[in-house]
Amino acid sequence: MSECIFCKIAAGEIPAKLLYQDDEMLAFHDIKPAAPVHFLVIPRAHIASCAELSEAHAPLLGRMLVKASELAREQGLNEGFRTIINTGRIGGQEVYHLHIHVLGGSQPLGAPF
Ligand code: 5GP
Ligand code: ZN
């Protein structure tokens, strides 16, 4: 069995506040939100990070971004939002299962850099 926490969420083995799921991806609220709205979009397949992506993943990643934008709208983020993918130690990645963060709220987010 996978030790990966996001694989466990994808398998329904541990709970998450799901926003969306289909046969290739799911979206759920971050357990420790860094903004009034903060959710994650992940592939069902275990891809450790952005650094492991290959050309074959391109259509999936494109669809994940389209879904992220659609869900942001559904969450009321009509004036914008921020998408983040942290990669590896230097990128501050904590969970090694690729995920797109989507953050937003009613006030502008602080500058990330
Ligand atoms: P990273 O630093 O890897 O880009 O971000 C990992 C994110 O996953 C963090 O924002 C963290 O709060 C979130 N997270 C970690 N464990 C869980 C969990 O079990 N459930 C949910 N919903 N989010 C989690
Ligand atoms: Zn995984």
C-alpha cells in the first residue's frame, strides 16, 4: 500500500473535503489554508513532483489547470487567484505527490517574493 498521503486521499483511505474528482484528478481543500480559499488539484496517478514530468503528462497537466480555474470561479474567486506548484527541497515542497495550489479571497494576496 502507498505511504503517500495524497495517494491515500485519492483512494478514499483518508478523508478530505473534496471539491471535484474524476478518473484522472481530484481537488480538495487544503487542511491548513493559507488564504480564505485554498485548495489543491492533484493527479490520481502518483507523480512525485513537477521535476518528474514528461511530455506524456502535458495533456493531463493542461486539464488540471483548466479545472483549477473552473473550480476557482465556483469558489467565488472572480477577481483572481494564485496558482503555485512547489517543487523539491528548494521549492519548499512538503508532500511529494504533485499538486497545484489555488489560493484566493476577497483581498489581494501578499506579494509572494
Ligand atoms: P507543498 O508544500 O508540498 O506544496 O504543500 C503541501 C500542502 O498539503 C500544504 O499546504 C498542506 O497544508 C497540505 N496538506 C498536507 N497534508 C494534508 C492532508 O492530509 N490533507 C489536506 N487536505 N491537505 C494536506
Ligand atoms: Zn501519491
